[in-house]
Amino acid sequence: MFRPLALNIGLRYARSRRNFISFVSLLALLGLALSVTVLTFVQGVLAGFERELEERILSVVPHLTVIAHAPVAGHANTAEALAGVQGVAAVSAVVEGVGLLASERAVVGVGLTGVDPAEYAAVSRVFDFTGGDALAPGAFRVVIGNRAAERLGVGLGDSVSAVLPEAAITPLGVFPRQKRLVVAGLVDTGSQLDQHSAFLHRQDAAKLFRLGPTVHGFHIRAEAPLHAGALRAGLLEVAGSDRFRVRTWVQALGDLPAAIAVTRNMLFLLLSLLVAVAAFNLVSSLVMIVTERQGDVAMLRTIGATSGLVLGAFVVLGAAIAVVGIALGVLGGFALGAIAESGFPWLERLLDTPLMGEYLVDALPVRFTAADTVRVVATAVVLSLLATLVPAWRATRLQPARVLQHE
């Protein structure tokens, strides 16, 4: 099959068995592969955090919370009106408050949320991450986060005391209100939500907080969780801004998507400098190869080769090194991601330290997307090709007569 002469010469140089040229080419290739591996891996980790945010955390937490200034009676009508707002996927009435869960071993502060499990399933998948019995009205069962349960030293079927900030007046004096609850389930979402979450049946929570048939507010699932804030105005218009206020998940957890996006772009920019360093190494390598092959270049120019042919030959050589290095780098990034994700729990056990214990996600998530991979490859290819132009142009400036007089 016919191939351009520049392509043949460039590939021939790339396959050269000269020890010096092979060693220099190998160094350039490995440097480029290492930089692309790091860049691919870091982009995969940040994409993994975005996946965990959308698929795990935002599937559990309510996207919006409509909080009443005073307990709401006739909550079914209000919930129906809120569900009619465009962009709202589901609404569930809730009873919310804070309190302490106490066992013989420890005391843990939690947010107590009273829900109707069947209704709440349309708003949150929290019970998909729960092992144990279902909540039932009148049983005063509680579902708590598994980390809170570990701190309390309790498991399924054990009892805990719920201590509320409201006071109860007894013949012996004023004491905090308490109620004995049975642990019916443990929530394991793999996030910090497991440290301070507690769920009761809505009827039990209403009795606990002495609300009767009223509720504190509503949890809402939005059709577009990342744009939940756009629904605030519509919800307040329907519910009444004088009676309710609206809080989004961003206010509760922070604007994580924006933080991740900024971090991803900044790390991509910074780690692209590694690729630029590797490309600079490619320049040095190709300059040495041009010096080593200047006799060949002089012979080619003597028999009529044009500057374009010489330029093309060394661009092909640099591109061949770059393509192999980038391919190895991408494969290395994928392999490193798979090893890091599966080996992260082992590393935590080895160090006996929860390395991600202070974050919403307590594992090391990794996800490789086509868009990120294309961006990494395109950046590496552009920088590598730019790096080949300087030594290739230098090869075209060689003077055949001056080179050959020393051959």
C-alpha cells in the first residue's frame, strides 16, 4: 500500500534500534504517559464525586424544604398545591425537629424527621439504603444512620431514648421530654448523612412534638435537582411567603456542583502543565534525535528532498511517540482508577483511619466519561504536536554541505 515518503521515514525512525535513539524516545514516551495517567485519573475521581453527588446524596436528601412559620393544618391540600408547581416531581409532608438519642454508651445529636414511608418514597430513596423493619404508626420505631448507631453502640431491636429540647413539667421539677424508641432500621448511604439522621413515622413524630394532626413543612423532589433553586419563587407564590420559607439542598449542603466544577477545571489546568513538561521533554528528545540523524537529513536534502518532507518526517516521528505515550497514559489512568477505587477500603483498614471521614462521600469514587477522556487526549495531542514543530523545523535548517563534510 502506498504511503507518503515522510510517513515512511518518520515511522522508520520511530522503530529505530539505535540504542541512544531508542532510549531517548522511551524517556519521552514514558514521561508523556505518566503525565496523561495522572490527568486522566484525577478527572475520573472528580467525575466520580459528581456521580456520587447526583446518584447517592441527591437521591436521599430533599431537593427543597418548604418550612412553615407555624404548624400546618390540612397539609394534604397544601401538598397538592405545591405538587402543581412546574418542575416539582413529588411532595411529602414532614415533621422535623432536633434532639438527642441516648443509650447506655453515648449521646448523639440528630435531626428527627417524621415521614409517611409510602409517601416519602417518591421524594427520597433513603429507605432503599435501610436494612431492618419498616416504620409503623404507633410503634415508636426509629430508623437511624449506621454511624450514629455505631457511636451509640446499638443495633436492630435495641432501644434508645429520644431527648427533646422541650421541657416537661413533673412533680419532681422541670425535665427535658424523653421517649423510648426501638431501632427498626439502619441507614447506610455511605455519606455523612449517616451520622446525624433519624426517621420516625409521621404520626409518632407528631405525638412526640405534640403537633396533633399538623406538620412542620414539606420535603420536595425536583425534576432537575441541580436547578432546584429556580423553583423557590413558584413554591412561595403557591404556599404564601408570609406563611412559609423555602430552603434548597444547596443551602444545607453547600453548592457542591459548582465547587466540584471549579476544582475540576483548576486541576485540569494545573495538571495540564505536567503534559506541557512532558511535551518539553519531547522537544529535547527530538532535538537529540535530529542531531543524531543529521547525516540522514543531509543525504535526503542532497538527493532532492524538500523542507516539507523533512519537516513531515520528524513531525510523524514525534506524533508516533506521542500517540503511543498518550494511549499508554489513558490506559494507565483507567487502571489506576480501578485499583484506587477497589483498594481504597483496604488502604483505610491498613492505616486504621477513615481517610474520607470528613466528607459527604466516605469512599473514593471514580468514573471515566467519554467527554473527559477526549479532553485529556486532545490537550495532550495538541501540546505534543506543538512540541514537535521546533525540532522538525530545526531539521529543515540543516546545511547539507556543512554536515556531509564531517561524515
